[in-house]
Amino acid sequence: MSSTSFLPATARARGRSPIARLSAWVAARASDPATGLWLVVTLAILHAVLWTVILTNLKAAQDIHMDVAEAYAWGTKFQLGYGKHPPLSGWIAGLWFMVFPAKDWATYALAMTTVSIGLVICWFISLKVVDRRRAFFVVVMLALYPIFNFKGFKYNPDLLQLVTLPLVMLAYLNAFEKRSVVSGIWLGLAGAAALMTKYWVLTMIGAIGLAALIHPERLRFLASPAPWVGIATLLIAMIPHLIWLWDVDFVPLTYAGDVYTLSDRGRVAQLVLGYAGHNLALLALPIVLALLVLAWPPRWAFRIWKLGPNPGVNPSQALNVWMVQAIVAIGPPLGALAFTIYMKTDWGISLFFLVPLALVAIPRLRVRKAALARLATLWLVLSLITLVASPSIALREMKASPNGTTGYGARSQLARELTEVWRGRFGSAWPAVAGYSEMNTPITFYSPDHPRPFTVPYTADETWGSGLISLEELKRDGFVGVCDTTDNRIASCEAWMAQNAPKAEKLVMTTQRFFRGQPGPAIEWKVFIQPPS
């Protein structure tokens, strides 16, 4: 036996190539309990910084997405709910913008901070299931998953679920392992945080409940205090929000029923197929790259599988992960078909973060040390290539489809001009803006005065407002109403203005964005200036 075989991996690698030394260093740091967390945190921070810059460049020709502006608006007033959704995403946005300015780059930083925190939580989940080497490999796969980079550009309740749902899964695996009162409390608190993000998380909570009932070790878990303490803790933590729901006549549920219930089963089937295809396509990138790395060099192509038990995998917890992921992958599409629900592709954002772990937890899969550095290098190279190309990509997209998204509609320009108009007439800060949510919340974000948004109802029975300002406050303080002439609801918008601001000053304003000489759409806005009473 060679004497060098007794040396640590890093020492044996000193005589090797730089690539071999890097592979040994990454594997050693990832496997060391003293350095593994810091390696993952460093990767997450680098990911957040790189992709904040990339997204700022990619979206430079556009205004922020209305979901982001909506979260900002919610954060200007801390409430127990905001009409359409529970409050947690608004609270976090409010805290974030107490520190950061209302600038485009800060919204992308918030989104990337969110997904990067999710990466770290997923590493902790992985440690409950696989060894440290595999856990780091899972994190890098997630960093390559488009949901955690360019598809995660808009901070909203869907994106925040990449923090709260991993927390629920981590708390469940911990409770399943320890079966203690304390672990049950953490499970209940994690579930409450998830429900305060979006009610859609019931899909994951239900999947976890089914997994606990199906698992071969279910009796040991169900006979412990953990699940029952968890349920009690969740209910207690949700009491304030449940009271709010009662007070507002369950408006979020009314909103969901009105917006997402369809009668055309053929249309629902098309949406479900689109949902499935979209999410499979997004998952393909990290899975294909991971398999290529594991099977490289070619002589390893048929050696990535091995026989026998694997001490690097906890089979009991791996079973939990496989069952939960299978249930949330299959359950929602079947539910949509059964209950004719409008299935949005974005609803899959939060439901597939366990796929990399489910694959890496296959006991027969061989994850070599060299694979960690190779996959991390791929992530870094692809990120840097995207960073360099991002300005030209932004220009190319605007040239290809200048009218393809409301983001090119220069709402930021309109917000600044209307602020000057209000201040010039009344010598005070602009208090409120009325219009449809696609328009009024971006104006709240971009105006220096950040007027409170009032969402004009589209139909007579529409009851879900954000609660940031009432109609009585709107008329008392004065407001600027805005109707988009390119919106097919323009007649309804003008009718509402005629009824609620009959003596308002009427203006017509046009805005147009230019990016590196490329013009965006010229949009004509009908403006109604209602003075304070």
C-alpha cells in the first residue's frame, strides 16, 4: 500500500493538476462539519449578488413586475391580510424597503435574497436525508434551477414560498426524526408561516400529512406528541389571521373562487398540460447538467450506479422526500382537472424544490468528489456568461417584442410626471392613486410620494381590495385616477371615475420608454385629478 494513501485528500492532491486540487478542496470543505455551512452560505451570497446584477441588466428596459409593486404597496401598511393574499410577503417587503430604496435593483436584490435563503434551508433539509457531499451537490443543482435565478426575478408570495415551504419540510423531517414536543412546536410555527404566505401551501402541507400517514414508521410518529403539538401550534398561531378573515367575509377565498374557477374542462386540460410541460422543461436543466457531470469522463457513463446499501443516504427520510414530492407533483394537476381550476404555471414555482434531493437520495447513485467542483464551476461559468450577455439580451428582447409586456409601458415615467402635476396644483404630497392593480401599484412604487393605491373594481360584485385605503379616505384626501386606453376594461374604468370623481380635472397624458434608442410602446392615459374635499 502506498504511504500517500494515509494522507488527507487535500494533501494527496498537491501533486495533481489545478482542477484535481480544486475538486479535492471543494469536496473536503463540503464534507467537513466545520466548513460545510460556510461553503453553502458563501455560494448563496455569491448567487444573490451575481443574479441581482444580472436581473438588473436583463430588466433595464422594463419597469418592475406588478406583483413586486403590489408587495411594495402592501408593505407600506402592516395589516393581517391584503385582500387577495395573507400578509407575510407584504410584511417582508415593508421591512426590506425600510432599509433599501424603492429602486428596481432593490426589488431584484429582494428576490435573489429570498431564493438564496431558500438554498441554505434546502441544504439543511438535505442533511436530514443524505451525507454532506450529496447535500452540497443538491444546493448547486438548485442554483442552476431557473426558478432560483432568472425565473425568480419577481418577488411575490409564490417566490416567498421557496423559503417558507422548505422551512415546513425541514420542520417535518426534524419532527419525524425527534418526535418531541419542541419539534412539534417548530413544525406548527413553520406551517403557520407558510399559510401566512399563500393559501396554496395547503398543497404541500396536505402532502406532508399524507406522507406521514403512508410512511411505514407512521405509528411511531403519530404516537408521539410531535404531530399533535404541531397542529395545535399552527391553529393558535393562525388565530389573528383567522379573525381577520372572518372580519372581511373571507375575501381572499372569494377572490380565488371568482378568478380561478373555470367551466370549460377542455380549457382546464390545456392549462394542466401547459403547467406540466413548463415545469418539466425548467427542471430539465439542472437534472441534465447534474447527470452530465456525474457521468464525466465518458468512461464513467455506465458507472454512476452502484449496488448495495449506501451509508450516505437515510432511507427513512428519503422515503418522506420521495412521497411528498410525488404527491405535490401529481395532486394539484389532478385537483385542477377534478374541480375545473385555472392552473397557472407560476403555481409550480414552490412545488419542485425537492426534485434534486429526491434524485440525489437514490441510494445506488454514485456522487463522486470531483462532481461537486465540476457542477459548481458550471453554475459559475453559466452565471458569468449570462452577466456579460445581459445588456444585449435586454435590448434584443425589447426590439423583438416592444409591446409584449406591460413592463415596457413606462409607468415609472407616468408616476413621476403625475407627482409633479399634483404637487404643482396642491403644494402637498400626492396621497392616493386609483386604477386597476396592473397600473396603480407600479405608480405607488415609482412616485417619490408613494401614494396609497386604491384598486378600481372591475365588476359590481368585486370585493377584494388591498385595504390600504378606503373609498371614503380616497374622496376625502383627494386622488389621481388613471385609466389605460390600451386596456380592454377602459370603459369600466372611465365609468367608475365618472361616478366617484364627477368634477375631477381631466387630462390626457402619453408616456413612452426609450432604451438605448429603441422605443417602447407609446401609451395614452386618461387622468382624473380629484382634489381633497
